[in-house]
Amino acid sequence: MGREDVITERFSIEAKEREKLPAFLKKTMAQANNNCADDKLAVVCLHELNSNHDHDLVVMEYSTFRTIIGSET
């Protein structure tokens, strides 16, 4: 078994860095932020057509993730 990039008690985090993220992903995250009420956290769910929803990806901004988990990372 490999080793996660970020070590926490509850999460196994794999971190990737790219020169540029896909434009559709950035646009979708911006849309989620724009549609988000002040008391909610913006999250994007990515689903591949004709696949099981259990394998969907959930994406949020790092600042949102930190809000959820507190000071764990």
C-alpha cells in the first residue's frame, strides 16, 4: 500500500498539482460559489454518464474543506 500525500487522522488525501486545472472544472466551481447562499458551502458533484453514483467525485475549494474539518490539516 502506498502512502498518502497529506496525513490526518480521518482522511487519506492524495494531492495533485497541475500547471492549469480544466476550465470546465473551474467554471463549475465558480457557478457553485455564485449560486451558494451565505450560510452554505459550495460543493460540485461530478458524475460519469451511465456509471454508479457511488463513484462520483465531490469537489470543493480547499478553504471550504478546511472549514469543514477545522484545524486537522
